[in-house]
Amino acid sequence: MKIIILILLFFAICSTSFAQKNNLQPGGFYFGKAPVGSHVFFGDRPLQTTDDNRFLIGFDRDADLQQQLTLINEDNQETILSLELKPRSYKIERIAGISKKMMNPSAEDLIRIGQEATQVSKARQFVTSLPGVSERFIWPLKGRISGVYGSQRIFNGEPRRPHYGIDIAAPRGTPVIAPAGGIVRLAHSGMFFSGKTLVIDHGLGLSSSFLHLNKLLVTEGQQVQQGEKIALVGASGRVTGPHLDWRINWLEQRLDPALWVPLHQ
């Protein structure tokens, strides 16, 4: 039996005590709580739940505005939750001064880039019960916002992929802190595009990435606490100046970090 219901009628089993408030828009996320004994699916993907049946899903930059979750109870009955995302628009950002090597990688560099992309993807695929995901996130760095999530980037006059993080400008060597607790899944000393790079697993498939660093202060497998120093701001990789590029992923879905923290730093 299938039962189709709307989100407003579903609050009794999808209320949440997580610190973050749900944000239903592309780049946003949804925390829910399933009935005891139920299995939750997002498309064909079964979702990891906490001990008290809470779960998380995230929405990519260009996610469809109509989303659905499926819950299957102990009697094999399906309940479908319909989620409607609010549309959003994105800025155009023009960036000049990128080197020719970074704009047009060689065949050898392209092999390296592919290998590094695989490393980052693997680091973001952990689905754990770590408690960091339930914390109220804090800014990893205070500074001028020099780039925003979702913006269409034009490098040296050439349109490129959208930006999937938030850029925070700061002097080289400025400390970067963990926005929430977790485990370091990747600590790379120098990637082609992102330079010195960290990925921290917060739990339930949620991860933070920190790009263009000058120095890493943590190692892979290390557990970190919210507010702990993890790195120093740098200008490594494809950049025009020192800053932190902070990104948040739910598995392969790229989320907007600005939706996880207070509006003002």
C-alpha cells in the first residue's frame, strides 16, 4: 500500500532536535525522524539513521524543486513524503589572473587531476554515526566573503564550472578551525586545483572540505573537536590570493556552507 502525504502533514514523525533548521532549497538540506522500525529511501538510496531514527538528505546546486522520500514500515507499507524546494538564483563571478597552466592542464596534469578527484570523492563517501552533524556549525574563519556558493565563474574571460564553496579572504597563515566535530578523512599536501586540502567527516554522509591551505595541522584518521585549529590559510592550487575555500557535501551532493552557519561572522 502506498500513502502519499505532504510535508506539513508529516511533522509528527519528521520533527528534529538537530541544531540546524531545515533549509529546503537547492544547496540546502533536510533533517528528519522516521518512525521506529521504518526504512528511509531517497530515490533508490537507503538512508543511514541514528540510534533515534534521525536522518539527513542534501540537495545539489541544480536539484529538482520537487523531491520525494519513501518510508517503508514493518508491514511493508510505503509512505511518500513530498518536499518542495524554493528556487534560487546565482551570481556571476569574473576572476582574472589565473595562470595558463591552471586554465589548460597538460595531458599529464589531467591524469593527476582525475586521480585527485577520486581521492576526494572517496573521502566524502563515509556514512557514520559521528555526532558532529548534529552540532550548530560555526564559521571556520572570520574574514571578507570573496566568493559565494553556486556562482557561475568566468576565469580569464572563459565560462567555467560553478563555484561550490564559500571563499573567505584572510592573510596567509590565519588559523582555520573545525566548524563541527568529526574525523579527518583526507589530508593532502598539494592537489592541482585545490592545493593543500582537508576533508572532515561529520556524520550521516556530511563532510566539510577546506581548500588552498598553507599548512595542515591535522592528519588523516585524527578526530577533531568543534573549534579546534586544523590548518592555516594559504594560496595553494588555482588561486589569485590567500583565502579559504570551504565546502560542504552530503555524499556527492554539493551543499551551501552559508546555510549551516549564522549569517554574520
